[in-house]
Amino acid sequence: MTLDLGRDLTIGIEQEFQIIDGKGELTHHIDTLLQSTREQFGEDVKAEMLQSVVEIGTQICANIGEARSELIRLRGGLVEILARDGLRLASAGTHPFSHWADQRVTEADRYKMLEDEMQDLVRELLIFGTHVHVGIPDPELRIDVMNEARYFLPHMLALSTSSPFWLGRKTGLKSYRSVVWSRFPRSGIPPELNSYGELNGLIELLVKTNCIDDGKKVWWDLRPHHIYPTLEFRVCDAVTKIDEALCLAAITQAICAKLLKLRRDNLGFRRYSPHLIAENKWRAMRHGVSGQLIDFGRQAEVPMVELVDELLEFLDDVVDELGCREEVAYAATIAREGTSADRQLAVFEATSSYHAVVDSIAAETVEGLGLS
């Protein structure tokens, strides 16, 4: 296998944001927003299921430096455009108090068909995620990396947790978004697949039996994209700070690079049952970085802070080639200081105000964008 880790593993990042008004409420503004962004951003800014949600998608990035420029361009541009209408951008996995029943489904045939098919599952989908694509041109390698990279999904979720509130309630979980999303079919930890052909056979059967229209409706936490030659990591909450988004993107790229490097050197990474990985995902949902995951090799519980240190050590021999050492190392800061979920809970503890929580999210969303 010939692979230039610093050249071949491209990155693409998708983020879903909340559109909020001056009072912190979600607002139905996507149609007006898209009219304002079309000339400047084209298809890089899109609608989502609900009209109070906006999605950005970066161009294909060769490295994390290009990804940083793209996120600043898109996130910063949205902040400035929304400000003209007295609105704000907020990045978190759930809104602390706005209710899904007050939202409107976007006026597009695809979303209306989904609503007709899935009813309240779609209407309740008031959640926001971060998706990272890593380019792996060889389809069989994409399957091999997916099988092994599943193990790290709980670690990534724990580092991204940003959804402790739901409908004006403190849920007791750090990622309630994961609970809402788990109601969808064909979601969660993916199964182990033996080949790309097996994946295609599964999708063909689901299409033939009218379960899905195409591979886009296979919504696993990690999936080979049905069109692009990428692995798409979908497990993360919408992280609040841009440095957090870049950290998760860099870790995602580095995990793929490390697993491919092991394979190039005729080594491998142990594969674990999706049921065991799901146990760790639950722990990440519940406690974030303040909890413990299970090290199945040692058959022991290990604090997330220690696991992050171990992950950084595991990735150490690829981060320089990828040019993302600083961004990957930021995971230690997250583990030590807490995630967006921890900061939101601290604001609520200090103020007893969900509106104060929203204000804090909106303020952190613009950090690092260089806006005046």
C-alpha cells in the first residue's frame, strides 16, 4: 500500500448551527439567510431539516490549516450576515430551551417526504452535529479503517459533548443530542463489514425492499459516504468553539492516518464488537470527559483524562506529517478544562438562567474568528 499521509487524507467538515434572535430563541430564518449567502458562499451554506438550522460545509481541505481558514470564512461570514438582521449564530448540540413543536420543517421535497415517512421523529430532530469527512480513495481501505476506527467514536463524542439541556430541562447527560438521534433507524455504531461489496449488497437490499431510497439514509455514527470517497464521522455534537471543531477534525484525520500506517507496516488494530463500543458511547453521552470509559483490552474502567493522554500518544507518530500536532494536542485542554456541556452547566449553576446559557454559547461561537 502506497499512501502519502500528508497528501492523500483530505478533510471536509460539516457543521450545523442554531439561528437565534436577540432573546436567545431559535428563529425560522433559513430562507432569508440563504438568499443573503448565495452569492458569497453558494452551496457551502445550506438548509437543514428545520428552518432554524443552517449547515456549512467546507471545501475539500488538504490539511488542518486549510480547514481552519475554511471554518473562519464560513462561520465568520454567517455571524456577520445574521447580525445585519439582529440575529446570532450559536453552536451546540441542542438548544437549552426552545421546543421542537415550535419549529417548522424546511420547505423542500426531501424534508417533506422524510416528515411524511418518519412523522414526529423528524419534527423532534432539533439537534446539531459536527461531521468530519476524511478522504480515503480505496473503497476496501475505507471499510478496513471504518471497522477499526469505530473503537474511537466514544472518545470523540466525549470530547465534543455540548447538549446537556433539552426543552428547558437539565437532562443529567452531557450529550442529549445522542439520545434524540438514536431514535432514527440505521443509526448508532456501525456493524463490522467484510468488504465494500458487502456494504453495497446491504444498501441494494434496503433499496430493493423500499426501506431506503439510497445510501444517504444509512445514518451510522461512522459511514463510508454513499457518493464521495470519504469516511464520514458523524458521532460528534456541534462543538461550540472553533478550536474544538479543529481539534476533533484533526483527531479524526490522525486516527485514519494511524490506522493506515499500521496496515502499511503489516500491523493492525484490534476490532471490537459494536455492542461493547456502544457501552462506551453511553458513558460518553452520560458523563463526557468527566467520566470513565472501558479499556476492553485491560478489562478495566479508565478516566477519560488518561484515555485522552493515551490517544495523543497513539497518534504521536503521524501528527507532524499531517501538520496537526497543535490541534490534536488541544484535546488535553478539553479533557482538563471540560467541554461546552460542562461550561453550559456551570453558567446555569451560577445564573439559574437558560437565556444566560444561550448567551454564553453565542459568545463562544464567535471566539477565534477575528471579528470586531
